[in-house]
Amino acid sequence: MTAEWLKDAVFYEIYPQSFKDSNGDGIGDINGIIQKLDYIKSLGCNALWINPCYDSPFKDAGYDVRDYKKVAPRYGTNEDLYNLFDEAHKSGIRVLLDLVPGHTSEEHPWFLESQKAEKNEYTDRFIWTDFCFQGTDGLPYIGGESERSACYILNFFKCQPALNYGFYKTTAPWQKSFRDASALATREAIKDVMRFWLSHGCDGFRVDMAASLVKNDDEKKSGTSEVWHDIRRMLDQEFPDAAMVSEWNDPSLALRAGFDMDFYLNEPGGGYSTLMRDYYNNGGSIHGDRNCEDHSYFKKDAGGNINRFLGQYLSRYENTKDLGYISMLTCNHDTIRPRYSLGEEELKLSYAFIFTMPGVPFLYYGDEIGMKYLEVPTKEGGYFRTGSRTPMQWDESANLGFSTADASDIYLPIDDSADAPTVASQESDPDSLLNTVRSIIALRHQEEELQADAPLYIVCSDAGKPFVYRRGALLCVVNPEGKELDVTLPQNAAMHLQGDVLFEIGDISLREGIISIGAQSFAVIK
Ligand code: NOJ
């Protein structure tokens, strides 16, 4: 059951370390988010995704959870978070927390019990082989650290032991079936965590590594999907308005498994990564080759071709449009900010595109003002990702308004360049990136045909021509190139048009079925 409110949802992702520090200790917190709810509302965002804010040793920025039911003291208290739910709701904003179901921290009490030699309730909460010298079939594992004579499997970093949801196909005696009582107990434990936050006012979850749960799964992820179906049934019965977005990157499987939305993330082979930064060109990878040749679509005169994106996206869209939503995002805490490769006009066009596409869009904090990717030392297992996680830039005051702490106590480095963008410096300029983002999101709320469900039709995607697409009866045109381009509209697109331009970046003119679209321009036409 897809929550009705998602039809017109626009999400804002907040990395809590870096959004707003309300108590002057140099690190962002929950009360800081509450202080900025009016700002979030002013963007037109009506939903939040907050990265993990639970008690943690923070070896992976909180994706190593030590207590699923306790807010990390550095962010505040559980009462602060309940208060955030209330205050956000008063402003018409829903709040998704980040659920990390695949692993805990190695300091989680379940794991501390599980690693004990003596059998106990948590012995099989994690995945262990049955001897200290016995490794696993290709899965990363650790041996030699526990009292128990066995090795345990990791789900990601060394600090993140994999929870036991069982194996779809078992090939060794130590592997439990995904329907074994121990695997079902893990499911119940995660449902309990979900119930806890949902009953305190949380509106749903972004789910970390959602496809990773059942090991040795088949290609269709049948085992993992069975787990999510089970969890979905619980939600439908007890919290029918809750929303779930998966980090799965395969909407056809994720939405069939019961998610409402699946993120469209960067990946090799075209698709999303060809829009804003072509990391995978020439075999480059997102972290390894930031200098690879960039032919991304929104980069002016870079020889980009929208069909590299459409070639992958359209089949995903067609295959899932009746099941739920693909979520396009400006970037997230794991990827490099779009400002790294795109200038201001290019950013405006790419965001206008994202906020006029079907599905449910996500804006990463600071992308609305074009915050830069900073080359900074790694923190909390961030590595190259740390550069996209620096403090929000509010105004020209000390620490760019993020915190009143001494500069030396600021947790993550602040952009100290002379041209660091801030919210305050863009507020009064109607053409600023910030206000362009506000206008296009406002238009999305105003026009149902720009929202999640209205159908998408491609009108023109010829190389060297503007990209023209229709959402219902609204026509969207984009020309990322440095020169004016014309396109003759086919009869079936032209006949829907009254000719009213509802939104415009740059110059557009329309006469007798021909649209002339100026250099680096975008328009929505009724
Ligand atoms: C994906 C999260 O987005 C990332 O930040 C984290 O490091 C891994 N999952 C492990 O939880």
C-alpha cells in the first residue's frame, strides 16, 4: 500500500552532524533541525530523511548502530527527536529515519552477547561459521576476535557484523535457512525497532543496503524480498501511512518487494551517472577517477547525450510506474556534490529536470545553494565522501552560521573560500540557485501533472536537439548547450499546448509548433 502523501512529496536529506548546531558544541543536532524547519518549509520540501542519529561509536557516521532505540547523545535526546516529529508535523513535514537492518556496530549488545562462548538468546543473531579457522564462501569475515570459536560475517566495514536473516541457498552446515527460527527472530527484532519509532511519530524509513539481508540469495532476491514482504504486511496493518525508500538501486525488485520508492543511484553503464557527472566514463569509478573525461548531459557543450540516461531509465520507469516510485536525487551523503562538476546555470537546469520528473525527488542539504565538494581529510569512515558532508552554510557570520563554537571545535571543516555560497547571500536574488529551486518545487506542488504519478512521454531526445518531454499535458524543454536550438513539435505534443510558460530559466519562444530554446535554458509550458 503506497502512502497517499507521497504523490506530492519532495524530500530534503539531512546529515545531522552538519546541518545546524543549536548548543555550540561544534556538531549539528536535532534541536538545530527544529530551528530550521521554517527554512525547509520555505524550500517547498514537505518530507525529511535524516541519516542515522542513533547511539553509535561512529566508525561509519552512525551506520554502525549501538542502540537502535536511543538518540546519540551528541544529537540530543529521544525527547528532542519526538519533539522534532511533532514540530515537523505542525509544519506539514514528514520525517523518515534511516533504518540500518543489515548490520549493527560491533559494540551493539546483541553482538556482544552473540560473540560469547556460552550459548544464549543472541548466539544466532549474527552469522557465524562453526569453527575459529573456518572462513566463509566468498563473504568477508573476521576471526580471532571473539570468545566464541567461530568467524563472523561482515556486511560492510569491519565494524559492521552482518545480522542473521539466513541464507536463501545453504551450502554449509553453519548456514541457516532464511526461514529458520533464528532468521525470523532477527526480522522480529527489526520490526520491533520500526514499531518503536513509528509509534513515537516517525513517518517511515530510508532503508540502508536493503538488498543485502538474505545471503546467497537468487538473482531475483527472492529471500530478501520475502523478508520485506513480511515487514510490509506489518506496516500495512499497523502503520498504513508509513513510507519506505530503499537503497537498492533496482526499482523493479525493490518496489515488488514492498518498498514505495527506490533510489536511482550512480552506477556503471550509463543511466543516472551520465546526467550530472560522468564518473564511470573510461572505466572510472565514483571514488577512484574524478578526473575522467566528462560527457555528462547537463555539462555545457560537453557532448552529452540524454539517451545515455534514457536508455537505462525508461525501461525501469515503464516496468515500475504502477508499483511505486523511482527517486531521483541531487546527490547524497555517499556521492560527490553536483557543484564539483557543474556551474550555477548547469545546476539550475539539472535540478529543474529532477523536480519535473515522475517519482519522488530528494534534495541533499546544501545542494540548493550549490555547496562545494571539499577536499578534506576523512572522518568517521567517510573517506572521499567526507567532502560532501561539510557544515551547512547559512550566512556570513562565524562558521557561516552553522555553529557558535570556536572554529577549532567545529566537527567537520567549513568551506573557508571567499566565494562559499550561503543561504543569506542568495535569499534576495530572485534568480539565485536557491530561489530557482524554490520556484520549481513550488510549481511541482501547484501542478499535479508535475508530481509523482503523472505520466512521462518523451517528445524529442535527438542528439544535438533540446530534450523535450511531456508530463501529462505539460511540456518540459531543456537545452543544456551553449547555443540556441529549435525543435519542431510533433502534432500530438503541440495540440495539448495553450502556450503559457509556467517556469523559465533563460529564453524560450514558441511559435507555430516550433520552440526556440536559448542557450542553457529550461521551460515548463502549458
Ligand atoms: C550505505 C550508506 O549510505 C553508507 O553511508 C554506509 O557507509 C553504508 N551503507 C553501510 O551502512
